[in-house]
Amino acid sequence: MIKLKTKHNIIKKERRGSPAEQEQINGESGRGCQNIHGWWEDGIKQLERDVRLTSTNSLTHSLSISFWKTSKEKAMGGGDSDIAPHPEKIKIVATCLAVAVGISLLGFYLKSGDEWRSNWSLSLNRKKKKKKKPIRVYMDGCFDMMHYGHCNALRQARALGDQLVVGVVSDAEIIANKGPPVTPLHERMIMVNAVKWVDEVIPDAPYAITEDFMKKLFDEYNIDYIIHGDDPCVLPDGTDAYALAKKAGRYKQIKRTEGVSSTDIVGRMLLCTRERSISDSHNHSSLQRQFSHGHSQKFEAGGSGNITRVSHFLPTSRRIVQFSNGKGPGDDARIVYIDGAFDLFHAGHVEILRLARALGDFLLVGIHNDQTVRFVFFSFKKPGFLGYCSSAKRGAHRPIMNLHERSLSVLACQYVDEVIIGAPWEISKDMITTFNISSVVHGSIAENDDFQEERDNPYAVPISMGIFKVLDSPLDITTTTIIRRIVSNHEAYQKRNQKKGESEKRYYEDKTYVSGD
């Protein structure tokens, strides 16, 4: 390289090759320059389109365009020169290009970053929800003469998971471990299936949780936890029926419902038997003591010197709320009304409620109070006080379950939307208007046939309005049917409940507070 000095500065002059070589170099460099020039122009046009497409972060895009143009001019030696760029300028081109692209990407990020991150987060949440396995819990039982205590246990079990699977013990297993059941398996299956908190039912479940059955629960039914109440469940050999589940770490406990048990209900029903010999009366008194569970017996005076056992159930408003649906009918809902005592809530009740619910959108159930059941419901076609006196003996110990107990049993049924606690015996026009009742129904199988009477018919108003209908009852079962099963085989039930009564007595003597219900 030759340096020529002048007065003001030093001019660097590159030594050039031959004219032919220089022409070749200029031609190749010119074409490279044109390619780079086109690349820059395309980049500028793309950025300008981005600015037009969005009004957000336009400053970032404008800065990117300005930097892009400036870097192009500096790299190309200014303007649209066809002179081949120096290698140092090529480095500048690459550096400026990287910075310009970075600024462009920054603009895009600021423009759509929040939306993109939000969509990404939603996508992850959806995947997590899809992958989340529902917690399935299992609870088993005999559910013989199913009552609100059973229902409350199922409610608590359901609250410990997302899906509740219930095992109903077979008749053979109950006979082998406890004695003859009052209600056969098919009736117990109807009752359990009708409970609003039950998702799935397994028939013929074993009385004890065996190793094989527990494996079946975990592998085939995908059960996560096995549930039982805080009261002991002891097998005939004295071992804990849930020992294996506890050992596996898959056991959870719930609080037992106070004031009711199947054993207690049997005791109440036995009080309904009146014609006894002296020896029978002695056995009867023995049974009453057996079914007391160690509580002090409380009685209230009844007609002709008879006595009626008082329930130990302590009703609370919170319990009623727990059992209620909490939803009213819609504006255009067709409301169906059915009433009754619903004493010893059984499969016959469930089936008629199922048919009634199918006739409309909302099923309202009226439950008569204890005095109505005792003094009117069993008047047997004889209106007025005198008629009642001639037949009062049969109703002296009815209802077996009090109003609040009966209300909870009905509320637990999935077919029921709302109940009237202490409903009037006669259905008035005002009541039909108040509740916007579309139809009134009654089952063909009932404790009495007052709905067929011409005089003093409690359904006279809905009949006159043309909204009354009698439904064919699917099952020929009444409260009296259940009581007769007990009374006709009371000795077998005495033997069956002897150990159970002793176990429950110990439970109440050793009872401690259990939180949660």
C-alpha cells in the first residue's frame, strides 16, 4: 500500500490489480451488494407492514425501521452505491442485521407477549385438568332399614372425594355375620341407588374387606380411599373389619350420626305390638332394654296406658341445610306435589317418588307432622274424633320416626327437590296457588284409602280442579309391611341384635368428641 502525504492529511490508496481482475471483483461484489440491498429493502417493507397492522408498540417498530435503514446506508457506503463493500463493512452488516432482527422480535414480544403467555398458561391448565384423576372413595354397609343416619354417612363420605362408590352387602353375608336382614338385597339396592350423593353401587359386597376384594377395589374400581364411621366394626372373630385398609394407608374415617341406628329402629317397631301374654310382655321389656344402647329410656304417655319411645335425634338447622338442594323451581317449571307420612322410608316410597318426579320438572313433597300421622292418618275411613277413638290403638305408637327424621330421609332422595315439613292434611286452593302446583299425585298402595272417599277427602280441591292423579305403585310395600317383618320374627331379630346392642352400648360409654360432619 502506498501512502501519499499532503499538507492536511494522509490519504490511503489501495493497490489495485489488473483491469480484468478488478472488473471481475467489481462484478461479483456488485451482485453481492445488490443481494444485500434487496435483503434490506425486504426487511424494511416487512417492518412497515407490521406497523400498519398494529397500533401497539409502534414506537418500537419505528425505531427498528430507522435502525435498519441507517445500518444499511452505513454498511453500503451510503446511498445506492455499486462499489463492493469492504470486509469490515460486511461485519457491520451482520452485526446491524442481528440487532435489527432483535429489535423486531422485541416489538413482537411486547405486542403479543401477554396474550401468548396467557394462552400458554390456559393450555397448561387444561392439560392439568385433563390429567387430574377424580378421587374415588368407597363405603360399604348392609343399609338394612335405611335411615337418615345412613344417608348422612354417605354424604360425609362423598365430601371426601369426587365420586362415591357404595358396596351393598349381600343377604348371605348379613345372615352369616349378623342374622336375617329386614329388607332383602333388591330393596336395599333401590334405597342406596336413590341417595343423591351416591355415584355408583356394587351389589353383593363382602361384609369384611378382604385382601382380594381390596385389590379389586383399587385395580378395577380405581378406589383411592375406603371410608367408615368412627363406631367400631368388629367381625365375629373379634378383628377389625377395616384392618387391611388401615394398614394400606387407604382408610378415612367419618363421624357417626347421633341418635339413630337400625338396632334402635327395631326397638321402636317392637313397641307397636300390643296383644301379648305375660311372658311375651316380659320378653318385650327385655327387648326394649336391649335397644336402648345404654341411654336412659324416655317415654311419654299414650292412650290406654301405652308408651311411645322418644327419639334421641337432635335436629339442627344446619343438618337440614346439608340435606337440602338449595334450589327452587324455575319460572316455567311444572311442579308436582305428593304428600304422606313417609315413615320408615322404604323402597316403596322411593319408587313412587321416582314416578312422581318423572311427571314434571320439580317434585315437592309434603310430610305430615307426628300428630297428623297419629290421630288422623290412621283413622281408617272414620272421620271425626269419635271415629278416631275406635281405631286409635293402631296409631298409638306411630310414627316410628319423628317429623325431622322423616324429613331428612325424604330430602336425601335424589328424586325430591323440596319438602314441606309438617304439611297440612287437606290440600287447599291457597296452597296450590302459593306453591304454583301443576299436579297432585298419590300412590295406589298406601296405609289408608282416604283419597278414594267421597266425604272428607283431603284431595277434594285438586280433584275438582282436574289436577289429581293416582299412580300405580311399583312395589306393594308399606310401613306396616316392614313392621310385620320384624314382629313376625322378633326372636330372630332379638338374637341378631344382642351383640350389636352390647357393642353400641360400649361405643356410647367410651364415646369421645369427633370433629367434622
